[in-house]
Amino acid sequence: MIKVKLKIDGKRFSIPVPYTVLNLGSVIITSKLLNRIINKAINENGSKFNFPKIDRKDLKPFLQGLSKNSGLILVDTKLKDGTEVVVKL
């Protein structure tokens, strides 16, 4: 589970993101329908950029690697205004 902890203006927020949500998100991102919709929206604005096609088999080892490295801190940031962000596997 990915844990996102935020501290903004003295208030603390903790957002847990289970791996099942990440797997579901990867299924949605790699769908052909979503890719078509995104590219159509980009082309309507006149941009020459195309959203690349992502294969599910390419994301699967990445998601498995995340679950194997639990406890790893990905982001630990503290700003001058007191805002803190911590992302931990």
C-alpha cells in the first residue's frame, strides 16, 4: 500500500492507496478506448503530440516491484512555508 502523508498549515492528511487501486488504474490507462479519447482531445486543440500507447505487460513488472519494496520512502519534502509531503511504499 502506498501511503501519502501531507501536512499543510498545521493540518495533517494521510491518503492510503492500495495496490488493487493501482492495478485497476493501470487497466484503465492502458485501454485502447481511453487512448483514443485522449488523442482525439489533443488533436482538437491543434497539437502535434500524441499520447503514447502503453501496454499492460510493460506496467506489470513495475507494479510488482512496488509491492516487493514496501517501506521505501519515495518522496520526503519540506517547504519553507511548513508544507510537508511524504510518499512511502
